[in-house]
Amino acid sequence: MSVVAHLQELKKKHETLSQKVEETQRSPSTDPLAVQELKKQKLRLKEEIARLDS
């Protein structure tokens, strides 16, 4: 897999996680730990995207 394709895949995963975080936070039975874990995953992806994009 090329770096460009890998970056595109990471960005797609990041966007999917963003949507999932929003959906989870809107849920009346939101588990704060679940939201926190999703945000950590999102941050890790963002850091990897920044590392590969530079």
C-alpha cells in the first residue's frame, strides 16, 4: 500500500471515529469511558496522519 493510499485510509477512519463520537455523545445512555476511548483512538490516528503527511 502506498503512503498516499494509507493516508487516505487513515483519514477515512478518523472521520468515521468523529461521527461515532458525536453519535455516542448524543445517546442518552452515554458511557463516558467509551467516549474517552474513541477520542484516544481518534487522536492516535490524527498523530499518525500528521507524522506521515510531513
